[in-house]
Amino acid sequence: MEKTSVPEIFGSMVFDDREMRARLSAGVYHSLRRTIDENADLDVEIAEAVAAEMRDWAVERGATHFTHWFQPLTGTTAEKHDSFISPSPDGGVIMEFKGKELIKGEPDASSFPSGGLRATFEARGYTAWDPTSYAFIKDHTLCIPTAFCSYSGDALDKKTPLLRSMQALNIQAKRILKLFGTEVKNVRTSVGPEQEYFLIDREMFEKRPDLVYTGRTLFGAMPPKGQEMDDHYFGVIKPRVIAFMDDLNKELWKVGILAKTEHNEVAPAQHELAPIFSTTNVATDNNQLTMEIMQKVARKHGLVCLLHEKPFAGVNGSGKHNNWSMATDAGVNLLSPGDTPYENAQFLLFLCAVIQAVDDYQDLLRLSVATAGNDHRLGANEAPPAIISVFLGDELSGILEAIKNDTPYQGTEKVKMKLGVHTLPRFFRDTTDRNRTSPFAFTGNKFEFRSLGSSNSIACCNIMLNAAVAESLKQYADILEGAADFEAALHDLIKESITKHERILFNGNGYGEEWVEEATKVRGLSNLKTTADAMPHLLDRKNMDMLMSHKVFTETELHSRCEIMLENYCKTVNIEGHTMVDMVRKNYLPSIEEYLYSLARTTSMMKSVSDRVKCNYEVSTMERLSELTDYILERVRDLEKALEDLKGMEDIMNTSERIRDDVIPKMEHLRKHVDEAEMLMPEKCWPFPSYGKLLFSVY
């Protein structure tokens, strides 16, 4: 009988704790749980038993192959499938999966980005089982989450540094807790990434080369209606979209992803999915899988799921809000203020550690979300600015101000909401409002890092956040462990940290021009507007020293990441530029010329009938379109020249700066003229579907 209820469906394709407890012997199970729960070394002797049970479970559910599922530096996932079959003496086959196949794989590493970590001919790479993230079945294949490294041991993926950063924070957080008399097995960060996306009709998508090649529209005039009526936000979900969401939830639940919330977002055709919190490396795996499943399910419904940060100009782009917190293995949230946060010294110390981390390493947090796509979104009136700041709200800000000034904290009185209707319930108002313009906002018992782009892996920003907080905690532990008077030293440390790092705290409007002025000129905060501005700071000495001291990256790995991210930026924009040239020369200019010919012929015929026919519309339209074709031709030649000039450049930083300063402005200039021409042309004569059709065709 087919499983239909959510409890029956959930995790049905995951080799999770329920399956391990039922199938593994007590000794094997407890050994594996120690690795998962206590960060204990993996006992490789248990691998054979785990592999056998994992194989049997997978085969029972229709799996025929297995793969080491990993996350190379492409930003997506990778997999190489091997079948379970092995020959038997009688000429048949048996289904085998050995412990060594579970623990280690050897995918060809030659064509993955390495940033100079290996030469092209050095092809050998290794994948290593991550037992803290459950194996799952996808498309009849057992997927085993793994780390990925080169023959020399350098990390070639996003998971390995993430696990290292989690380990670094765990070590330092336990030192702090021990000072407060608390012994724990581990401290883990957890994340709940909210995922925004667009859904458009597949038929329309396939008619737009820019969407096919780049994931965003490089041209397109705004329709008469966009998002200005705010009627899409949290509006009734249309039948075609709800059918997609229903199928999506089922597929996500099968692989154990805690999909919780779904709703319409601000822009037409834009939506959001939010999961329940998971341990950070599991949440990262789940989010990568979520993006893949979203696109797969969309195809079944004749739709395309767009994950680009800015697929349409003129309406909101898509982000991925990274809700981050810390908790012990006993379930104690270290960022929960409790009922009396002013008296909760442990909470205040961990809070100060996060504030200091964001201030000291604001450039690392900024570059961790830097991509060509996200450059279009950050700083617009829809997403946080490129300037990193922390929002705490009135109550916590008041507490920190009182500590800094050694004055009594008066407290915030709870306010009961009265809505003026007797039948409506009365409830206490939260002690602080939300600030949707803040890049890094405290939201009750967690921080919401809102700058991350919708297509990005959440690994990068969490690596930097974990490492930076680990550094703050290390500095605090070094001071407090040697203190003669712990209470006095603790008070002084919290006060000093607040005073030193208050510049990063801002509760106001992050969109205002006055904030940019204050942040950069008065407070001295960085404003790294583009990927080309931000990424080189990865190699600043202070950043390298911190990341290397906590063994999150080696020096060669850091240099490789900088090169890879800048290379991705350059390649992305280069593809966009060539796509623009291709569309203009092959489609836009010929279409405009054809319409001009039609207008000229019509005008000539009308005037031949009567000298009194003025043909104002035809003549004025021809004149402006003729001007625009000349402008478009000039601009496309300028762009072609700029793209050609890039070919001779070898230094990636110089190339990225040239793209920022020369190529992108030329692309924007070309688009402006083409979009104006679109407004003068009949829809039937325009070569590609309009914004109106793209944004509203699903409804």
C-alpha cells in the first residue's frame, strides 16, 4: 500500500537514525552515533557492517546504483554513479557494496575548479564519507554525502572547510561554557535557509536565449504592472503554483528535508520556501538538494524554477536568508536571551562574540555572498546594502548601552496589544520590531544573515561566520581562563567588547543614503559594492591568519578560492556579454529593421493615396527607431571591443576590475537602448516574450 501521510512519507528515502537503529548491531550503531553526536573519530572497522545494511536498505527501495555525492567549487553538486552489481560464479550477478566503497571514492578531479591547487594532468581526487549527514536515495541511486579533496589533500569542495569551521567553533565554545561551569559534548551551529525563487512558464523560458544561457533576462522593458500594488506578497497561491508546491513538499519530505513554510513573495511569479533548522552541514546538503529538486519538479509542471538573484530588472530579486544559531548537544540555544537577558552573562558574552566577529571580519562576510548575480541585488530597495551591520533591536541595544555606561538597566515593559475588537485575542508585543533592511539582524534567539544570494551554496557564508565567531570566543577564553577574579574580568570583557565594536550596531534604515554616508565616513565600515571589490580581501593578512589559525583553510586553499571566485565572476559576465551581442545582432536589430521597412512601406502607400495624410505616428516612430538602431549598433560594437580586450588579460584581479569598470557599464548602456526600442515596437514584431508574459503567464 502506497504511503500517503506526511509521517509515513517523511524520510522514507533516507538512511536515517530510525533505519540505523533498526538494522545495525548495537555496537556498530553506538560507535557511529558517537562519531555523529560527539565528533569522535570514525571507526573504519564498522564501515563494512554499515555498507552492507545501507545496500540492503537501498536495494529494497529500488536503488540500483550508488554515488559519492559532493559539492565541488562549481557551487553545485556532483556525482558519479556505480551500480551495485558484481559478477557471480554462475554467470549471474550479486548486489555488493563494500565498506571501502562507502568510506572512499576516486572521482576524476581534472575538470573541477581548483584555483591552481593542481595541474590539469593531476586528475586523481578523493571523496570521503561524511557520516554526520545521512545517505539518501535519489532517482534509484543511493547518494552518500562526502567531502572532496585532491591527491595532495587540499580541499576541493565547500563541505570540508565548513566541517572544519564547525569544529573550530565547537572547540572554542566549549572552552567558554566550561568557565561557566557547563560541560558539554559539543556545540553546533544550526541554520534554517529561507529560499526565494521565481516560477515561469517553460515555453516562455525556452524562447529567451538570455534565460537559457545565463539564468536572467539581459533585456526587457517593464510591463504596465509590476509589484507596486503589493498584491502578490502573501497573496492566494494560484492553482498551478500550489500543485507545484504540493509535489515539491512530498519530494523534499521523502529525502528528509524539513520543508515548513511556503508563500508568494513580493515580485510577480516569485515565491519562497523555508525549512526547519538543521545542523549547518546537514542544512547545507539539504539546501543544495532542495534547489535541485525544485528545478526537477518545476519541469514536471511545465515550469522553470529560476534561482538567479536578479532574473528580472525592475522587480525584487531573490535571496536566501541564512538564519544562524548556536546550541549545545543538550539543546540549549546559546543565543537565547531568556526572560532577563541583562542578568544572563553567558548569553551576553556569546552575543558580544558574534558582534565582534561581524565587526572584525565584515569583509569576509561580505565576500562570502559576493557573486556576479548578487551584485545586481545587494543595495537595491529589496535587499540589505553591501555595508555589513548588526541590528539588535531596542531591548538588547538598551542592555548593551547600560553595560557600556555602567548604569542600571530599566528594562522594557511588556506591552499588551489591544486591537479595538473585543472578540480578538490580546497578546504581548515582542520587545523589538524586525528590521528588513539589516544584513545581519537578531531575531529573538538567532541571527538572520540576509545578504546571501538565492543560487549560492550556504556553505561559504557559514564557513566565515563560524570561523569569525570561533576567533572571538578564543580571544575571550584566553583572557578569562587566566583571570584571578572571573566575575570582574567577565564584566570588564563584555563592557570593553561593546565599546570597541558598537560601530557595527545599527537599528535604522539600511536603505537610506544617509546611512551610507554615516557608515563609511563616520563609522569607518567597509562598503564593498561588487565582487571585484570584495573578493581580494580574502587574501588580507588578518583574514588569512585567522582562517589558517583555526585550520579552516590552508594558505594555498585561500589563494585558490580567491582565484576561483573571481574567475567565476569574470566568466559569468563574459557569457552574459556575448549573449547580449548574439541577441542584438541575430534578433533585435533584424526585427527592428524589418518593422522599419514595414512602417516605411505603409507610410509611402498612405501618402500615395492622399497628400493630406500626415502619418505622424509612422514618421515619428521611424525616426526614433532609426536613431535607436544607430545607438544600438554603436553600443554593441563597444561591448564587442570590450569583450575582445579581455582575451589578452591574464591577471584575474585586473580582469575582474576591467569587467566591473568597463564591460558591465557597456552592457547596461546597450540594454537601455534595446529596452526603449521594445516600447516602440508591436508585440508581434518583437523577437522574444516580454516581461509581461514572463511574469504573469503562470497565472
